[in-house]
Amino acid sequence: MFGLAFIFGLWLWLGFGISGNWLYTKLVLVAVLLTYFTWSGRLLKQAPAALPSSRTLRLLNELPVFVLLVVIYLVLAKPF
């Protein structure tokens, strides 16, 4: 799914000339989300003893939701 989203995003950006500072901010936040998901996937592949506490994992589970809400706001409102 990430590959399709990436391809369609490039198509919209390059094919239709969509631009603006909101787009660059959104792209940075998407890169942050990709880094987070890669990091969390590697964390889960480690031995169970190396995992953080359940409270920490619950907090880390909520971080991408807030970043995603900011990304959605940037796409819909295009504030700058």
C-alpha cells in the first residue's frame, strides 16, 4: 500500500503541478511516519526481552495517529 500511495503521490505532484509549502511539510511528516514504522517493525523483530514496557508501547502506538491527523489537516486545509 505504501508503494501505491508513493506512486500516486508522485503522479499528483509532478503530473498536475500541485505545490505549496504545505506539500513539503506533508512530505516531511510522511517521511517521519515511514521512519517510525520501519523502526517499530525492527523493534518487534527483536527478542521479547528487549521490548519496552507495555505502557511505553501503548504511548508509541498513539504517536502516528497524531502525526497522521496533522497530515490530513495539511491536505484538506492547505494552510500555507
